Amino acid sequence: MTAAAPTPEFAPRVRRGAIAQSVMDSLVVARRNLIRMIRIPEMVIFGLIQPIMFVVLFTYVFGGSIKVGATISPQAYREFLMAGIFAQTVTFATAGAGAGIADDMHKGLIDRFRSLPMARGAVLTGRTIADLVQTTLTLVVLAGVALIVGWRTHDNIGKVLLGFLLLLLLGYAFSWIGALIGLIVRTPEAATSGGLIWLFPLTFISNAFVDANQMPTFLRHIAEWNPFSATVQACRELFGNLPPGFVTPDAWPMRHPILASVLWSVVILLVFRTLAVRKYRSATA
């Protein structure tokens, strides 16, 4: 007779905390989306074409014909413009986030994720993190193009980096709006349209491309309290790109743009992340 081999004892499985599990699941989903972006490089390329076109067109077509502050200098307008182009670029990524989530819903990929033992909000968080990485890459390339056409900063590197961090925070907050839109609509095409239709008035009724002081009173007040305008104004101050003779509006967000930018972005992030996760849970229930 042979003695039965003793059954090896397995170490008990360590159970991660809820927050740690959610972070790990989010990173896995983010990695999946980043790999998809690498395999489909036209997604990144087409995302770069529009902001580069805006830089070139506004710089060489409108530069020298639009008054900012007390000057119509092309160089002054070029430096005034770039903060607005940067902010527009990070917010327009909202449409891509919405379309990507709508596409996953349409193909049934969300149902597959739902069958796995993973945190419910991780699917959306991972998607928005991947979009943030893509937005960062787009900003780096766009900054290089801006330097080529003559944009310069006039402050220390710490303030410049803080300006770009504010832009990324705004872009990440807006990506949750895109996530919510992607969960509400039925097709990726509708998500793209729904993600852009409200962005055009948001970005153009602002201080992104023109001096808000020159707007009619009603539009000026909207522009001054626009969350988008706060980030643009903060970046101009941090980059040292305020034009000669520029008069800062009396509105609180324009007087304290860095604080206003952070507050607006955090509020948008908290509100729309909560709504998006709630919608995701009901949509996949």
C-alpha cells in the first residue's frame, strides 16, 4: 500500500480593499484602451489634425486683425490665443470619450465586463484615464507646433507646468461628461454629435479667441463665469501671455482664475462622475 500524499495547503487569498480593487480594475481597463489606441494610430492622428489646423488658421488668418488688450500685434494675439487652443483641445476630447463608451455599449463589450468580478465604476474610470493619456500626448505635440509658429512663455517652468496641469484637470473633468453622454445615447455617431454640439457655444462664448471685454454685456457676463474661461485665464497668467494693456474683468473667476479653474473642474468631475457611474449601473442592471 502506498500512503496518500498529503494535500498541499494553499495560502488564503488576500482580499484587497474596495478602493485598491477599484484602482487595479481601472488600470486594467485603461491598459486595454491604450493598447487599442496604439493598434489604431489614426485615432491619435486625427485627434491632432483639428487643433493644429486651429493654431495655423487663427495665427495666420486672424493674427493682426483682432485686438487684444491695447494692441493688434500678431505676436501678442498668437500668445493670447494659445491658452484658448490648448483648452479647446482638451475639452473637445469629450466627444471621443463619449463615442468610445457608446461603441463599447453597442458591441456588447460592457456586458462582458459586467460578467467579471470587477468594480462597477472601473470601466468608466479606466476609459477616462486612457483618454487623459491621449490628451496629454496631444498637448505635447500641440505645444511643439505652437513653439514653431512663434508662441513663447514668459514665466518660470513651474508655473508653465501648473498651467498644463490645470488644462489636463479640465479635460479629465469634461471626459466624464462625455462618458455620461456615451451611456445615454444608442450609437457612437450620436455620441460624437452630442459631445460636440454643446462644446462649440461653450468654447466660443468665452475668452479663448477674443478679449471678453469687447463682447456685448450679456455675452461678456456669460464668458466671465464660463468654467472654460477660468482655465484659459489661469493659463494665460501662468504662461505670462497676457497682452499689453489687458484689463482683467471684475468678475471673481477672472480675478482668481487659478482657484476658480480648480473649483470648476473638481465640481464638474464629482457631479458627472457620480451621474455617469449611476447611469452605468442602471444601464447594465
